[in-house]
Amino acid sequence: MQEIRLTLKKRAFPSQGRVRINIAHLPELGIHEGDHVDLINEATKKTVTTSVIADTMVREGQVRVSEEDLKILGLDDDEEVLVRKTPPLDAKIKKAAADASTALSAGAKKLDGAAKKTAGDVKAGAAKATETVKKESKKASDKIGKAAAKTADTVKKTVKKVKGKDDL
């Protein structure tokens, strides 16, 4: 991608969205007057897309920018900015789609990992719960069995007592 670093100079007259560049820089950028360039703050990655006005009155190595665009970029007068030929819309769309695809794949992979971990946790929890239910069921069954046996003995004793009284 064709790009150059230029020093920012605030324009005397407001003209948001348009920059003035010395005509000598146009071939370096591979552009013509009226084409678009991206002004990029490399530290913050903030970008402003502007139309180019070729101007022989602007010093080489400088780009004249509106105060509004300086604020958007987060840069001041006399700081450097990266000036890059704006890619065609179809290239921007392809890049955005590729970036979205990469982000989607990464997100899906992360989600898959989280789902697998959760499934493993659920399976382990279910196994533990099953074991606990088995143990508690066994304890309850044993207690019921003992209580039933005790009750049966009590019933037998009571029946014997009752039968024995009738036999007298």
C-alpha cells in the first residue's frame, strides 16, 4: 500500500473532510487530485478519510488539515501523520469480511472450548450426583429394611400375644 508520513498543519479555513497536499506527493501516493487518502494516527489507530486537493502552495512534507479532523485524529499541529491511499470500496469490504471471518472463527473456537468444558463439568457433576443418589438410596433402603423388619417382628410378637390370649 502506498503511504508517506507528513507533518500536520492546521488549515486557515475550515474544510472538514478535505486536505491540501503539495502536488509533488501525489505520485508517491499513487493518487490524483480529488482521490481519497486515509490520515492515520499510528499510536491510537484513529483514521480519517479525506479528499485530496493538490496545492503547490503547501510545503512538501506537510499536509494541511482542518481543526475538526485534527481533533478526530487526536493529533496537534506539527505532529506527524501517516497518509495512505484509501483502498477501493470493494477492497475495504473484502478486508472487513476477512476480519469478521477471523473474529467469528476465533469466537466460535472459544465458544466451542467453553461448551466442551461445560459439558465435561456437567457430566462430572451428573456422575457425582448419581453416585450420591445411589449411596443415599442404599442408606434409605437399609433403614427402611431395618424398620420393616422391626415392624414385622413387632407385628409377629403382637399377633402371638393376641393368639395366645385367645387360646386360654
